[in-house]
Amino acid sequence: MIRFIVRRLGLMLLMLSGLVVITFLVSNVAPSDPAALAAGPDATPDMIATIRHEYGLDRPLPVQFLRYVAGLARGDLGHSIVTGHAVATDLATFLPATLELVLLGMLIAVALGMPLGMWAAVRRDRAVDHVARIFAVSGMALPEFWIGLLLLLVFSGWLGWLPIGGQLSIADAPPAPITGMVLVDALLHGRLALFWAALRHAILPAVVISLPALASVVRVNRAEMIEVLHADYITAARAHGVSRARIVGILALKNAMLPTLAMIGLRFGWMLGSTVLVETVFDWPGIGLYAVNSAVSSDFKPVMGTTLIIGVLFMVANLLVDLAYGLLDPRVREAGE
Amino acid sequence: MRAAAARAPRGRSLRRLRFVAWVVGRNPPTMLGLGLVAVFLLLAAIGPWIVPDARDAVGAMHLGSKLLPPSWAHWFGTDEMGDDILTRVVLATRTSLWVGLTITGIAIVVGTPLGIAAGYFGGRVRSVIMRATDMFLCVPGLVLALAIVAALGPGILHGVVALAIVWWPGYVRLIEAKALPLRGEPFVDAARTMGSSDLRILLTHILPNCVSPLVVKASMDMGMAILAAASLGFIGLGAKPPAPEWGAMISTARSYMPDSWWYSLFPGLFIFLTVLGFNLLGDGLRDILDPRSARG
Amino acid sequence: MRRRNFLIASSAAAAAAGLHTQPADAFVREGKRKVLVFSGGQPVPVLDPHVKYDYSTRMMQQSIYDALAKYVDNPARIVPWLAKSWESSPDGKTWTFHLVENATFHNGDPVDAEAVRFSYERGLKLNKGVAWMLKDHLDPSGIKAADPHTVVFTLKSAFPGFLSFVPWWFIVNPKEVMAHAVNGDMGQKYLTDHAAGSGPFKIRRWDPQAVMDLQAVANYWKGWPEGDANRPAGVIYQVIREPAPRKAALLRGQVDMVTDMTPQDYDQLAKTAGIKVSSNPGMTPFTIMMNTQHGPTADLNFRKALAWAMDYKAFLQVENGAAKLMDSPFPNAMAGHIAVPDMPHHDLEKARAYLAKTKWAKGGLTIDYVYVAGLEVERQLGLAVLSSLQPLNIKVNVQAMPWPQLVARGSNPQTGPAMIAVYVTPVSTDPDVVASQYASSAAGRYWGMHHLSDPGLDKMVETARLETDPTKRMALYAEIQKRIVADQPAIFGMMEDRRWAMRDDVRGFVFCPVRLTGEVDFYPMWVA
């Protein structure tokens, strides 16, 4: 097991280096002068050169790359040329909001998806099943940015039930950060009104971001459930007079748990990536919005930093899923060794 | 032996085709998917001849009638240049079809040989290929696309490049998983002892066995690639104006929300229905062609 | 029909929620005083007044800092501020400013001549942001604090435009800034999100990407024009990036004033009860720079053909009529502006006549129109250009680019596209600001992407810049405007109206044309 983990960590390091090379190459394929943006439209060429020099952009590309890599080794992701901020600090500021959104989305996906999938399986090939199946496929097919806009239009624009975007309205000062996640911090501080305000802001983006995962969870649970319902021991249990509800409720749930968690874990990286869209639509101050805003101004270091952090989180999530599988399922553990 | 092998499947495939038709006919979601895909392909084929005014997709302007709500004259309303949204949405179908095919095509062309090589040769070849695959699998496609926007600027081609980079690893994994167990199959061993070259074995024995899962995945991927491309359009990697593109239309429409709701509604609906069609179809195909993996 | 129903439905929903009648939310009060909440789409990543300026940034800088003088009113006037008076020597080289005695920084330090000297020196040495305005005319050694309340500037040469830049050079507190200097950065890191000013507001909460909460300085050294009773408790600048939620926030009373909306939104807001829209003539020309060195646009006749082929009416339609066509390279509010006779307008006959004198008499070529990615109006104008040139059989490749890439491509005449969409707001009303944009010294700068090289024009611009007799100077600028139009380095488009929408209890708003599009001076404003 230990050997397995060490090997995986080594591989992660290798993959990470690859990711660094890819993002660096992408950022430098076209002639671009981010210093010109930082200097402003009226700047003279020598003013632009000042900024270029300050950020080391006047050095040859290989030198820039080595400096970047050397910085990475120290945990330094470089500086934004627009704000001058350290990218690592910025990411630390914005990441909790993104994690909050993604975790809430995962929660929604599991809480709704498992019962729905099981229900569909129990009523296999009937109307409920077809609806659930279409729904499950729809979840994957809905453009998140579009459904987000429509939900905003309906719930915030027309009905006026929910706020229009952001993490909190300006009336509410965010709680003193403990985890950095507003919902969690509000609870930890025991400020229920603030929690409620934050939840009202978070619910639409969380629902939108959960949709593809929700669809997957429904599918997995439906399939697992169908398998379970046909398994010998279930037939035996039913023959012994165990009630149908009990079978569905306990045995099937137990069986579906692991694949559901694995599915959610694998979806995690995907959801992180899609925050780029969802956070843009909902003006959610996370790393997705940070990356988009930086990309608009060709501010490469933040975009590269975001790519790296999402890549790393994705790898970690995969590793955890594999480990969980390895711990819980001996067959996988053997195959992994 | 080869002649016999070639003849037998043909009879089987005819029977199989009838079986497929029968299964599809009894499966409403798959029927729906097939229908949606058919409509989508039809629109792509004959779009320019059925839309109200094809010039609206190449830069015509009617600034006197901008942002009109849906009406008899403009079923889907008009946009900020006064162009008919129905026209633009329908004509954007071709772009999406092209993008979906290109991304999926590149992914198959790159991923399949790598997957087969990894599965068939095993050993060091396999581990190098699979490590590279894993690496690309953890590149967040949309964020990479953002980096490309930042560097190259908008353009649908840039978006296709970004997506193709992250799309092929899925095929390597799929094909590798299919090819790996075939390695030790008696008929492969037999071919090898009879002196067939590796290439020949790959083409005649391994590849045909991978076709079913490939078709299923390609069908699902068409939808997902179209969706991903629309997402890129939304974040600014859309088609060059005035060419219509669904994601880019929604991106522009955002500025005119909530009053001009029709502007974002219809392009989104087209994305949704198209992607839904391919997904349902792929789902149904999987049940038929590849029943063992019909989960997850 | 459908639309009307929808409008009724939405206003009914708004009324049901009590949106129109409700005063702004309770949080924008502080005791009896109210807080003015303003919303725009652009954050303020760098507050440092010597490093960066754009509309949102300078709006905050003007609130937190003071300068020796200030631009107010329409037409713009320069009024004394930290300096109570000033005079210049007859040769125009020496400028003496006498400071007010009672001005203090927020931490209590007096605003003295040394602070002024330090601030100008800092601006010049950092060589960023505002530096370009004065660096060719002033060296750090030319600034002297003669006594605690007198500053003397000795320019390298006479420069009549000097005073027009003074209001944009804000004074920072040297002690506070230098106390936070790291690695010889003269406090740049600190001033990015901290302030060391003497202005009417100070920072209470600073989240540059979302909420910037400013508190009014109760005993501001210059007092409050609206009287202490009306004075707001503070000003909040809230960043809402998309126009749609910004509009909704205004309608719901969550913000008092917005800018940066689409023309459609303004038209609709103007008709909404409880909201007023302030419309003012703009001073930001939209021009399409043409590459005068390379490609078909290097041919003057080709440029003329394009200029006469443009459907200028469509430009106005894109803005829903809220714009004015340019009748000179100079914006109307600029000193010395004249209506240039024979300014190109939409005339296809003339366009064809000019085109006939080129290699491309029958068209049949494709040229690029490049604009800044994400600028919606520039994209629509590009489509208008595309459609305008169809009759000449010239195809247009409308291409969006990120700003840095656009500049990288455009600043080299070999790679520069045929047409680049450019907005430039002149930072002052001194005509040299615009005239020098067309001199060859403009090469390498954002608005120099036309790469025009006309030695005659260069000479005229140089002479006019240094002419100290105002009448003679303006006569020179009249000739310069005609010469620029004759050279046609650009297609002169229009000036978009500057508009803000605000709730009708917002008071004290004064439009001033030299401020940037969207920029507001909060000092005289309050919520009734």
C-alpha cells in the first residue's frame, strides 16, 4: 500500500511537470505584451519597458521558464502583472469560495441523485425510469452557463426570490475567515442569519454545478440497484420474507455507496474546471472567475496558476478515490500493486 | 480461414442490424435521441435553404429592428444587429457539427493507435503511453482554453485545439482496456505463430474488436464536444463575427438580459437538444453494442 | 406586443416586491447619514495614484487623494485645490504653486511642499501611470520646495500644457509611503491596496475586486459643499461585472448609481419611475486607426475610400442614437476644436472615385478589422464596417484580440492590421494631447498604431505645443486638424454620450468632460 502511494506521488510529480510545460508553452505561443496592458493606453514605450523589466518579461523564454520553475519549487506561482499580487496568495484567497461551491454541488448531487437513481431502478422501464433516464442524460447535456443564466433570470430577475450573484450582498460583511468558506465560517461563528444569506447566494450556482454530477449519480445508482435487485442474495432475502423496502433501503444503498463516492470523486476535477463557467455567470469570487478575469487581460501567471492548482486537486482527488477503492475493495488493491 | 471468418460476420451483422432496429424501436429515449440527431443533421445539411434570410449570418444589418421579441416575422426574435435569431441559430448548426466532428475525429485518430499500441505491446511502451495519457487527463480543458484565449485571442480553431488536447486520452484508456485482454487470446497467438506481422494483427484482429465501444464513445463524445465548444464560445473563444455560433450568441445575449430573454433562450435550447440527442443515442447504442459496460 | 406584456409583467413584479417605492436598503445608512452606493463593471486592482489610472481607479484616487488643482464642471475648468494659487514665469518655464495652510493627510500629517515635491518625484521616478504626461518636460531635480507652502517647478522647456496635467498628479504622504517601502519600491506594494492621501474620503474596507467601502472624512480640510448636514457617511464602489445584474441592483435599490450599461438599458432605465439618466456629450472619440505604412491602407486613396464608404449612421444606430459623429479629429470639448470642412461622410460615389485611383479599383481583397476582445460596441461597429465595405467589394475580417496582443501586433507597422478599433479619452482639454497622437512621435504607443509619418504635421504639432500666445496657438491647431483629416490616418467615428443612471434621490452630480468615461467625482454628491 505504502509503495503504491509513493509510486503514485512520484507519478503526480511527473504529471505536474508536464502540466507546467504545457501551460507555459500555451502562454507563450503568440506575441503578446501584457506589460502594455499594465502600463495603460497612454504609456510610452520606455514606460512599458520598465514594467516588462520589473516582471522579467524582457528575458529570453528559457530563462523565464527556469525562473518560473524555480519559483514553483518554493511555492511561488509568480505575480499578476495587472495587480502585482502574488498568484499563490490570490489563489489562497479565492480557492475556498470555489471549494465551497463544488462541495455544496457534490452534496446536492449525492443527496438527490442516489434516491432518484434507486427509484428509477425499482420502477425499471416504466415512466419514472424513462423520465429519470432522460433527466440523467439531460443533466449532462445542459450547458451550465445557459441554465445558470435562465435560473438567474427566473429566480432572481422575475420572481425576485434569490439574490443576483456574488457570495454575499454588500450589506453583509463576510465572517472572519476560519476555513475561508463563508457558509462554514458563518456556522462556526454561530451566525445563522449570515449563513442563510450566504446559502441564498450559493444555492443557484451550486445546483447548476451539480447537474452533470447529479446525472452521473443517478445513472450509477440505477445501474447498481438493478444489479443488486437481480443478485442471488436478494432473491434469497426476499424468499426469506425480508421486505422490499428494507432490501432497497439497506442492501442496495450499501452496495451503491462505493461506486457513487468514486463517481463523485472523479467528477470533482471536472466540477472544478466548470467553475470557470459557473462562477462567471454568478459572479462568484472563486478561482474560476479569477482565471477568466486574468485571461481577459492576458495576465498569464494567474491563468497558469489556476490551471496548475486545478490539475493538482484533480490528481489528488483521483488518488483518494483509488485509495478508497483499494482500501474497500481488495481486488482493486491487488490490481494496483 | 480468413475467408470463412469474413463471410460469417456478414450474415450475423444483418441479423444484428435487425435486432438493433428492434431494440431501438422499443426504447423511447433512444428513439428520441435518434430523432434529435437526425433533425440536427438535417438542419446542418439544408439550413441555408430553409432559413428566413441566410444573409443575416454573414453580416447583414437591420439596425432599425434590433432586439425585437419573438413574433410571426421573427419566430425567435432578433439580436442586437437586427438579425433574425432563428436564421443564425439554424446556420450555427454547421459550425457545431464541424467542431464536434473535428474534436472527436482528432481524439480518435490520436487516441486509438496509442491505445492499441499500449494494449498490444504492453510493457514499457504501455507504461510510457499511459503515463502521458494520465498527464493530459488532468489538464483542465476549459482553463487551458482560457490560457489559449489569453495568448491567441478568440477564434473557434483555438478552441478546437484546446479541446483536442484534452480529448484524446479518453480514447487511449478505452482502447487500451479493450486491447489488453485480447493480447493473450488464442486467435492472436495463432495469427502470430502463422507469421502475421504486428501491424497485420493489429489491423485484422485487435482493431475490429474495438469498434463497438469506439462507436458508442464517439457518439457520446459528439454531444460533449459540441457542449464544450459552446462553453468556449461563451468564454470568448467563439466563431469570428459575423459567423453565428451558439455559445458566442449566449455570451453576447448576456448583456441584454433579462429584457431580451429570447436572445439567450433559443441558442441554449439548440445546444441542449443537440447534445441531448447525441447522448441519448450514445446511451442507447451502448445498451445494444456494448451491454457489459452499460453503467457509470 | 409580447415585449410590452413582458415589460408590464416585470414592472408588476418589481412593484409587488416594492422595488420602486422602497428607499435604498437600510445598510446604506449610518445613523442619520446615508452612504452613496455606486456600481460599475471594472475593479480597482491598483490604487497607487502614480502607477495606474482608468475610470474606476481614478474615481477612487480622486476620492481619497487631492492634487494641487482639480477639474470641475462642464466645460471643464481647473480650480485651485491643495494649491490656493499659482503663477508662471513669462518664459513659461517656471511654475510656482502656493499651498493652502490647513490641508492634512488622513493620519494628521500636514500636506506641505515637501509632500508635493516627493509625490511628483515619485511619479516621475516610477515611470508608470501618469509619468508620460510630464516626463519630457520635467526632471525630478526641477522640483523644489521653496518653503513649507511653496513649490517651484522648473521645466526643461516652456510647456503651456503643464497646468492641464497638474490635476491628475495626486499628492501622497511621503512619511507614510516611505515607511512602507520594500526593496526600493517607493511604497508601490503598500499603495496598491492602501492609501496615504488627504482627500474627502478614506478607506474603510478594500476588496478591490468587489467592494470598496470609503468613509467620508468628517473634518475634511476643505469642508463639504453640500453642508455637513447633507454630507454622506461614505461612498461604496461595488463591482458588478455584468450590466444585467447591475441594472437589477439599481432597480432594487441596492445601489444608487450605475455606469457602463448598454444603450438599450439606458433607454429603458430612463423610462423607469424613480430612476433618472444623466446624458452628456462624450469626449472619447471612437476611431479606426489604419496602418499607413504597410498593406493596402498605406495608400492614401485607399484610406480615403474607406473613410467615405463608412455608413456613419449605422455607428449612431449601434449606440441607439446616444452619440455624436466627429466633425474633426478633436473631440468637441477640446480647446481649439473646429468643424473641419470636407470631413468624410457616407458617400459611395466619392469612395468609388478614390478606390479607382488605387490598385484595387474593383475591390476583391480582404482586410482586417481588429478590436479588443470583449468590447461589445467595438464588435458591433466592426460588423457595421464589414457591411459598409460590401458595396466596394472589400471583405472585412472582424477579429477580436486581447488588448496586449492587439498592441503587440499593432505597434509594429509590418504586422499591424489594416484597421484597429481604438477608444482614447484625452486626459486633458489641452489640444496637444490629441494633436500629438498623430505626430510620428506617437509611434509605439497605443494610439500611434496608425504609424503616420508626416514631417510637415510633426513640425506643426511641435510648434503649436510650445506656442505661448493662446490665439496663435489655437490658429495653429485649426490647421493641424485639417492636416490630420487630409492625411486620413484613421476613420473618425463618433463620440459616445457619457451616461449614468441613478436613483432620483441622488444629488450633487456634476458632469465634467475631461474625466474618463464612467468616472464620477463623489465629493459634491449625496443621497437625499
